[in-house]
Amino acid sequence: MASSIGTFKTAWKARLAADATLTAAGVYVSLGNPYPGGMRVKDLVMVGDATPEPGQEPVGIGSDFREEKYEIEMVVSCIRPAQELYSDIEAAAFVIFNAVEASLIAWRSVASPYGGLNGWAYISNVGTREAFTRDADGKVIERECGIIFAVMVTARI
């Protein structure tokens, strides 16, 4: 059974990587987790896993088109030295998040929205988390604000 997940994720990552606001700020955009190779970045947007809703529904009686719905996990991460205030780190993360959301909204009105898919996408389920990096002695050396959210997609395939 065909799916639009790969097409959407690849196009979404490419759009974010080319976004002038994110590029100017030095934000790294990743399809999947960039860290297994040992790479550490200060500011990151990660396009993560996709979770489909069960089944693909026919668009209408006698139609060859189906509708699929899925949720793409997203993370915005800002890592700063441990002595920085969390409120400042969180504010920086929300600047990046707002640029991501603005890009998704603007994508609706281009000639070929959503990488050429006939569908709809929006942001949902926004939350934050704080994390720490410790050195070998257990001393906190970095703190992170992560904004975790989902891009909900409905696509006609």
C-alpha cells in the first residue's frame, strides 16, 4: 500500500533547511536523530518518526484515491552552558519553534504545497522539557530546552 510519509518528511526537512530565518540563526535541521554519530549542535530542529492512524480511507465511493492521516514527531532543541537561565534558553527555543510554525503555515500557499501532496498539515501537541548534560565527574555542564510537538498530516494518495 502506498504512503505519502516519506515524501512529506523529505520535503518538510528540505523546506526547513532552506528557511532563511533558521539558516540565518545557524539552526541545524535533521531528518532523524543527528547524535548517534557524535555530532552536537547548539540549535536543532529534528523531523522525527511518523505514526499513522490505522488504515487508509477511500475518499469517496468509486474513487481510486485514499486519505491517510499521520503524526510526525518534531523536536526543537536549544543547548546552552549550564549557567544560563532556563527562561532564556526556553525563549530561544520558542523563537525557533515560531519560525518552524510560520514555515508550515506559509507552505500552504505556495504553488506546490507540502511537497506536492494534496492535503493539509498543522502543528499540535506542543510541550517542553528540560534536560542536562554532565561531565565525567557528574557536574552539569549544559542545559537544554526541548520543545516537543507534532505535525499532523492528512494526505490524499
